Amino acid sequence: MKELLITLLFLVPFVTFSNIWEKAKGPFEYTTTYSIFSFNDELFLTSLSDGEVTYKQHDDEWIKLDTGFFSDKGLVHVFNQKDNVIFTSTDTGIYLSYDYGDSWKHYDILMGNTRYEFVTIVDETIYLQANQYFSLHKLEKGSDTLEKVYTDNSKVDSIFADKFLVKDNYMFAADPQEHFDLLNKVGKLYISKDNGKTWKLSETMKEQIRSMMFYEETLLVFTQDDELYKSIDYGETWTTDTSVHIQASHLLIYKDLIFAVWNTLNVSSDGGESWGQLNDGIDRPGYKGLIISNGNLYFLTQNRLVYRFDYDRKYWNRISPMTDDVYQKTLIEERDTLFSTGSFTINYSNDKGESWDIYSESLYSYNSKTDKLYIRDSIIVAVNQWSRSFYISSDFGKTWRYENLGISDLEGWINQILVMGNRILLTSSKYGNFYSKDAGMTWNEYDDEVLKKDVFITSYVRLSDSEIILYSYEGLYLTNDNGLTWEYEKASEELKAHSNSMREGNNLYSKYSNNVFYKSTDLGRTWIDLEVKVDSTLNIIKFIFYNDYLILIASSDVYISNNLGKDWNRLEFSNIGPDGKAVNFRDGIIKDEYLILASSYGNWRAMLSDLGIKVKSSVESEIERNYLYTYPPYPNPAKSEVKMLFYWDINLPMTIDDINIYDITGKKIDAADKISLVKQESHYGNLIWDCSTVQPGIYLINIKHGTEEKAVKVVVE
């Protein structure tokens, strides 16, 4: 009866209000853009990331539309405007306007919500084709009837047109291949010389046309075979430029440049005579949209990011709107900085989780959600959400490499990753353990004399910069030199350290799947059952022992006990996400006086005092150390100048006042006017020392930063 009563007390706890929770500003990611369009010469986009909303750009900022025509239309599939006439296909139907969008008419007759292959407006007549299996149609102003376009008055042969072009009185309708016959390699080009009244099949152009446009008086056509054809007589005769082989699904003229776009951005500044690539600034240039709005050129890439072209610099600047309505999964603290993952990037916070910034934009080039994160010095490893592959950086996240060790398993197989200087250990229960000695550039199966390849590592604890304990079902593996050598210690009882274990001082805590908690006071060698009373069916995402409190983070609530589960407070969280669904928690961490939670809708935090938790005093807390990492100086030996790249704590300033030079005897060298610091970002840069005036010998560059201090040896010849 006593056991039943304790369980009931847990199930019917004291409930507090949710206003103690504060949503953080961030973590951020760029919205996944579905489409971009220019409406009355203003740039709009519809987003897939945060509820299929529409944004409008204003003064280099993005504004979510709460009112206006596009505020409730969902995704915009097609938008085309010519002067006062506008056609758009949206999630809620087809709409037309003949007065610049002041008034709209909803059309149900236009094949439902079909996403049209193309739409072209000629005067006030709209030409459109739904997809490759629907032929070309037109809609006259004032009509409610779609008219099929035929080659002649017999109305026998209708025209298929995946590409459509208008010039003067001419119209060109290109059908890349015979429809319903995908093996046919012959394309069709229909030409009208009288504004679409009559059409004729071209006898001189039978290539499969991928894109076409007029540049001045020359008709340019790119084919499925990546060849460029030109005509100066409106398609009567053609010449072929055999030197050009470009994949181009879309053509556009911007100022004096012709853009030919598909998987790359090709550009010509001489009317199509010569071509080169112009992808600077873009991670993945695959084409989804290219438009001109208010004199600017915008590009929507294959991975759904928006860029604006800087014509003077010939550079693409990313301008996608940001959202913090994003899924987060993992929280860690490293270098006295919080890191959060779970979406398409890594975010960091140095203000106790109140606000977040993107840590590494270059990770966007892989466009894959991240989960687990491992950081040590300059090396960062981000495992993807399915634990099948990972991304590794050896330069603090400036550049990344994709890696899966050649394993193409559709199931998750990565267990733990341990970074030990340039050495990285990857453990896998399915494929054994792997090892890299060069910061992830090359990998081999791990087979040390003590630590074998097939040992299943369940968890690990880092005790110092060089001391690490690995836990396995067979026992404990210890290293005092960052993995160069290992010692084995057989477990005296069943090992209970798992990936969900946590360490506090010399104590190790672990939770089994049936919500039974264990504690070890000797770092995992022996264990005791804490007899914590928790309903075995409660879905516990994370548990934290802090200052004699046990905090359980469930999927939607937080439970707190100060007497190891005899009594519980349940902190109800009643906020909902933008999609109307409840917010689900995925991870949690304590940073100073805050409990910070990662969720399906950004990150949240609450003060420990508001949760009824006593905050550790400064004496109880570990002494905070500041981050400082130096690369080897170069050249070394040096003759006249030596440079050294180094990284410092993002929370503290760094100046040349913190840098001094000493000779080998410890005598300080007067070098104040010989030292310069060239910052590349707020937390790293190059130290430059003009050593041309000192005598040959050994010198030490000494850097003090907060509580950290580094001495780097330099030889001057």
C-alpha cells in the first residue's frame, strides 16, 4: 500500500504555472523557402519552416505577413505579373487580378490547385500549362473558360509547351520531347508570327529545348544535350556554338550579364559568346528560382536558401529570413559557452541561454539536421539526426567535411565519439570501433592491444585534459595520455554506465529504461540503487542531479524532487508552438542560475529559484576557466616576422596588452610596438610579432587571458 501511495503522489503532483518559462531569442536557422516572387516590384517569399507563411522584404529585413492578400494563402506555387495583370496559384486556389492586386478573382475552373509548369502573360491574355501531360491553354480577360491552343483551325493537334517565349509579334512554344513517349529524343518548337492566332511546327529546330530567351535580337536556346543554338531570324535558321556545353534550365538577363542556371550559375557578359561560373558565396547553387525585383537579382537555391547578387563584387549574399521556431535536440556546454543542435546548424549562447547566434554558417552546405555534438579545441564533430553519418571540422567550424566511413546503413550505427587532440575515437555497437590520427582526414578500424575493435563502449567520462574512462560491458578502460595507451580494469559487478549517465564530481548517476536510478561514488566501479520512486511509464528525456535536487525532464513537463523522489513538484508547461501543437522537450542543461531546455519549438529557460531550486554558491561551483587555444607559430624558425593563429574566449576581450615576449632566461623583451593583433572574428585572429630586431635564440610568446595562460616557443634565426 505504501508503494502505491508514493506512485500516486508522483502522478498527482503540485502544479505550477508556465509563466516562469522564457523563450530564448533563438536558436536560429534560415527558413526553408518554398518560392520567391516579385509583387509590384517588392520581394516576397513563402516559407516551409514555420507554418507555410509568407514574408515580405522591407529595408533589408523580413516581415511576416499577418494581413493582406498573401497572409492566408499558404504556399505560393506560381506567381506571374506583367504590369497590372497578375496570376498566382496558391494552396487555396488560383487567383487573377487586373488592377495590380487591388482586387482578386478566385477561379475554380483552372484544374483545381494544379501547380502550373509555366504561366506567361501577353497583353491581358494568360497562357499556361499545368504540367507535361496537359497541353497549352489560354485565358482571355473577362472569360471564365480555358481555351486549348491548337496548331490550326481544325483543332486536332494541341500544343504542348514546357517553355514559352514572347518577342514582338512572335511566340515560341517548346516541347522538349514527344509527350507520353519518354524514349523519343526529338523535341518540338512551335512558332507563331501573329500573336498566337496561328502556329507552325519548326522544321529547322528538332532538338529537345531546355531553356530559351532573346538577347537583343538573337534567340538563344539551350538543349537537353547542353548545347547552345542561336538564331537571328526568329527561329528560321540556326547555328550551333560547339564550344559551349552548359546545363541551363532557366535563362535571365541582369544588366549586361546573361545567367544560365541549373546545378551551377553560369554567366556571360558578351552576349553568350563565352561563359564562366559565378557561384561565389553560395553553398549549393542548384536552381529553384531566379528573379529581378526592384533592380536587384535574387536566387533561390536547391537547398531553399535565398541570395542577393552584389553586382560590383560579383558575389552572392545570403539574405534568407531567420526563424527561431525551430526544432532543437541537444544542449552541451563547452569553453564556457552553450551549444545547441537539432536543426540545420549549430547555435551558441554566451548569455546563459537568453539569446543564441549561429555558430557555423558553412554547415548549411550539407543541409542535414544535426543531433549529437562533440567539441574539443579546434575540432568539432556534429552527428546527423539519424546517427548514420557526421560532419567534422578541424578549424573551429569554419569548414566541414562529410563522413560516414563508407558505411551506407539506413539504420543508426554511431554510438559515441571521443575527441582527443588530433585523435578521434568513434564507437559503434554494429560495426566496431574506428580511429583517426589526423583529425578525421583518414580512418581505420581500431584494434589496440588492450582496447579491441569489437568492444562495445556504452559511455565515457573525461576526468582532465588527458585522463578518460571508457565504460563497456566487459569493464573499464582508462587512459592518462589522451588515448595513446590504455589500461583495462575488470568490472566487479554489472556495469550501469550508459549514454544517458551523468557525472557530478566523483559521483556518477545512471538511469535504466524502467526509470530505476543508480549512483556510483567511485566513477562506475560499484553501484547502489537510489530507490527513486518514479512511474515506470513516464517518458523521461533527461535527468539532472544538482545541489541535492533531482530534476526529471519529461517530454512536456519538468518534475523536481529534493528528497530523491519521495515527493515531487510537477512544473506544467502549457505553451504551444506556431503549428498549434504542444511543445516537446528533448534535452536540458543547468547554466549558472538557469535551467535551459531544448524543445521542438526553440529553447526555453527558467530561473532555478523560480523552480524552487537553491542555486549553488560560488564556492560550491567549479572554478570557471576561460578558453584559449593556439596554433603552432609560423614560420618557425623565423627570421623577421612570425605569425600565430589563436582563439580566445568569446566572452572576454583580447588586446595586445595580454601578450608579452620573453627570452629563454625569462627576461621580458621590450616588444610593445612590435606586436600586432589582426582579429578575423570576435573570438579569433592572428598574432604577428616583428622579431627582426632581436638576437637569434629561443623566445616565448606569452598570452594571458582570464584565468588561462599559454607560452608558445619560437626560434629566431
